[in-house]
Amino acid sequence: MATEPVPIGRTLDRVAALQENVERVIRGKAEVVQLCIAALLAKGHILLEDVPGVGKTTLAHALARSLSLSFQRIQFTSDLLPADIVGVTIYNQDLQEFQFVSGPIFTNVLLADEINRATPKSQSALLEAMSEGTITIEKRHMALPDPFLVIATQNPIEHVGTYPLPESQLDRFLMKLTIGYPSAGDEKQLLRSGGGQNALDHLEPVLDADEVRDLQARVHAVHVSEPLVEYMMLIVQTTRAHADVALGVSTRGALTCFKACQALAMVSGRDFVIPEDVKRLAAPVLSHRILMKDRRVGRGEVAPEARFIQKLVGEIAVPR
């Protein structure tokens, strides 16, 4: 069946306005900002893993403030309870009935700050929400606002008092990204401006909920050729069969990679996916979904999973 072409003009204008707005705060990180926007349009969630002080939380705030959507932040700690995230049912003495008091998860954009500092029980409170956009409390199913985006942060260096995210939780994140240090020029400009807080305080929204939903709906129409589908499958299936890999990419991982490529193509101003989209997204989308048998990694080194995916992409040719 032929795929309907995506109206690129207006779409690209809206995406460009969003990216420009976020980059007023996060300078010199166009690649990371573009990938975050692609994740948003693909209805995926984002895990920002990097050392403290490089702008993880600021990026989440900048993206949220650029969208005319509700926003909540949860500071994950070891004493955080699932009820602190999803809400709780309490008895109302005046009405003589039980009432549900919703938690901060009932929002469009949720910042889960330092997510690996919460216990697995609290982390698991996000599983259903991130996968299905709903939560279940006392056998009641409740839909979350649409759109719904989780942006989680964690520090990969400090391990004291943390609980590593299990594979099932990691698999719910569309992308795992690092921001990295800014260039010398960007950092100098940041110092002279007094940091990004002033720009963040004056940031105005450029897209509302209806526009975000419209952009998300258009992603499905982006064309993916049969050779590129085969290329993605070759990468996925190789991770499952490789001798160095203990756990390969899941079917959910393959599906999200396909959709992420469509979203990135649209963000880049195209109504079709090209091989470079797959190559750009392979590590951010797939590396946190596999587990290497040898996980030794030195301080400051790229994770072995990311190195493996990057190597794999370079070795596998795009089918003709």
C-alpha cells in the first residue's frame, strides 16, 4: 500500500521553532536536542545519562517549557514510594466516600530526576505508564494525559545509594542519550551569560498539545523502504545471535527503532527514511536494550554495548 506523503513545509517550521527555542538554553548541543524532539514525536521516552552539571535537568526543563503542556518533576530518592508517583486513595470525611488523589505522574511531561536512586519497587511504578499511557490502582485503569513523555536522568559514575534500572525498565525508554561537556566557545559564552537559568526563565512555549499530537500522528506516514527494513532487522537479529551478547534487542526495541527512524526523518525535513537515520539512531535506541557478556568499562569510556552497536552498524551493509 502506498504511503501518504508528509506535508513537510508547515511541519518543518514547527519542528525548527521547537529546536531553536530549546537551543536558546542548551547551546552547542543541536544533535542531542534534535534526537530529543524525535523521541517526543515518536511517542517515546528519554533517559539522559551523564555526569552531574552538564545540563540534563536543564534540557528537560527547556523542552517542557517550549511546549504548552503540563509539567511535573519527581526527585527520586531511596524513600520514595509508588504512591508518591501515581497517587493514593483517601477517605473524605466530608463526602463520606473514598477519593483518589492523583500523583505527579498525571502530567504531559514528567521529569524523573536521578531515577536510579529510587528502589526497584518505586521504579516499577512507571512501567505501565511508560508502556501503555495508563496506570492501574485498586483494579481501576486510568488514562494519563496525551501526550505523555517521561524524561529521566541518572549519573553513570556514582553508584553508592543507587539501584540500577532493570532491563524491563530500560526497554521502555526509546532513547538513552548523553549530553557531554560543551565546547570551549560555548562554555565561555555560558560563563559570560551567567548560565542558562536566565534564558530558561524567559522561555516561551512554541507548540501546544494539539500541535504535538498532530506531529506525532504524521510520523506514521513517513516512508521506510524495504531494504531499510531489512537493514534494521539485520542489526537486531545480529545482536540476538552474536557470541559476545548475553541479551539481544527485543521485538519492542525493533519496533521503536523503526518508529524513531520515521520521526528523525520528519524532524530532518524528509518524508522518507535514509540509511543515515538508522546509523544515527542505532546506538541511542538499541545500546541500552542489549547486555554484553563482558561489561568491563573504564571511567570515561563508552559503554561496551554502545561500542558494540557502533561497530555493528559499520560492518553491516545496507541491502540493495
